[in-house]
Amino acid sequence: SAFAAPLSPTFTACHDATDPDSKEIDCCPPSATAADITDFVPTAPSVIATRPAAQLVDSTYLKKYKTAIEKMRNLSSDDPRSFTAQANVHCAYCNGGYYQDGYADSQLLLDVHNSWLFFPFHRWYLYFFEKICQNMVDDDTFALPFWNWDNPPGMFLPTIFNDSSSPLYDSLRNPSHLSTVLDLSYEGTDSTDSTITVIKNNLYLMYKQMVTQSTTPLSFFGKTFRAGETSDPGAGSIETSPHSNVHRWTGDPNESHGEDMGSFYSAGRDPVFYCHHANVDRMWSLWNSLGGQNFTDSDWLNSSFYFYNEQAKPVKVYVKDCLDTSVLGYTYQTVDIPWLNSKP
Ligand code: C2O
């Protein structure tokens, strides 16, 4: 379009979002003025924290993780570091809380899904969520677990989320999926295939989405989305599947919109959301390590988002500053990648 430019949300003018029943819902963060906001400055991290596979964590790790989430749950919801406020970040960015900066008159919304903003937005979101967790337990080596759904031992709801007395628990999940195999192509109907067959098909799906269907930045990340354009131009391979299927598989089908994980406005209320998205983010890292090249388009690189950091201060971040996870201070535990050998 004639107005093509990088996208930025009208963060200082967040307004009510729209829930799936078309009702207004307030998921705005505490209001900030432009003068409060600083640009994120990449600095060499003092430690590289390793995000572990959720099925492999030990009791020391689990205790720390539960403490971090419990403390966030105990913060008042007007504290941007609270669990409630963090969950609302997803609602504001996905359910229409922000217009595109510079386009307020035309009320063009900025939705971070179904476009090339999907991977970088969620990388930054988890980055700040993780920094807040580190702050809660005063340990900068702490890192979020990843739901290793691309590997058979991870193809279940991670058991650490399934203890009803834990701060990691969420009651709005599909009650019949608490200990059955995860079907990465789930679309609302349970497979009648054997566990072995579901696992084999999951591995084929992973190969297809990560390799066969992800030969270009456009196919992996999703369609271009520039200022002045309409939201939701089109999702990339992983966002479509298995990302969305895992959301739907986890949410409770007895709720009207598959809450919590099955709907954008509520997904962040389930602690497993951040574990799911850590693996989505890991797919970006793996894709790069397999030779996948990021966009070099300056509209992508200079698109920006705003978050509250672990000091409860608003920060502006750019896509170009999240491309290297070692600069952000984290990496992923090395585990088997069996789908690499699962060419259908
Ligand atoms: Cu913002 Cu998994 O969606």
C-alpha cells in the first residue's frame, strides 16, 4: 500500500477489546504516557538461561517455577507484572485493544496473529514474562519450560500443570485430555487412532510444517503486515498447525469459546500457555538452525511492540532486537528431534 511502513500499536491509547461474544472487555495494561516509555536497549546478558523441556524438570526447578507463578498470581491486578495483567497482554494485542499508530482515525486494528508479527510478538511476550518470573524468585538463571509436543515424551499435557493444588493449574481445560496423547492436528474431534498412530502422524505433521511447508520466510512466519493494512493477512505454517490445534486441544469444550486456551482473549490465563509458546518459539530457533532465513524487510525489522518489564516500567521493543535468543539471554535444552527423520 502507499502507506507501507512498520507497525506499532497505539499503546498509550489502549481501549476496550472485544470478546468472542462481541462484548467489550477491558484488558488494557496500566496507562502509560509517552514520557514513561523507554526503548529496549539490547545488552550482553550476564547469563544464558536454559529453557528446559517440561517433561524433564526436577523438583527443585518445579518448586521455583511454582513460586514465581504464585507470586505473580498474588500481585494486585493493577500491577503489570501480575499474572492477571500478563494474561491480559494477550487479550489486548489479539482482541482489538490497539489501533495501528498513525491510523487512529481509520481505527485500523493491530492484531498480532495470522501474519509475520506472530513469532516476534510472542517471543517478546515470553521474554518479559520470563524476566518477571526471574525477578519473583531472584534468579536470573530461571527459564520457562517448553511443552515439547514435537517429541513423543512431550505429547501429553505436561504433568506439572495437572496438579489441582498448584499455581500452575487451570480448571478450564478439556477434562478428557488430561492424560491422553496430544493430537497435533486436533480440530475439535478426538481421534480414534491408537496412541502409536497419533504419535507417528504428529511426527509427520512436524516434518511437513517445519520442512516441506517452510521453505521461505513467508511460508514459515506468515504474510506481510504493514501499517495501514488490515489485520490477519494469513498465518505461517507453524502458527496454523500445530500451534492453533494445541490451543484448541487444551481448552475446555464445555465452555462457550473453548476457554481458556481455546480463545485469544482467555488463552494467557492458563499457565500452560507460556509453556506452549516456549515450544512455538523454539520452533523458530530450530528453523533457523536448519537454515531458515529471517525476513530482511525493514517493515518487519522495525515493527514494534510495548510491554511492561520486570521493574513494572513500559518498554518499546523492535522485531530486529529479538532475532538472536542469546542476545535475549536464553537458549533451549537440547532434546531429540525425531521428526527430522519423519519425512512422510
Ligand atoms: Cu497469541 Cu498461541 O497465540
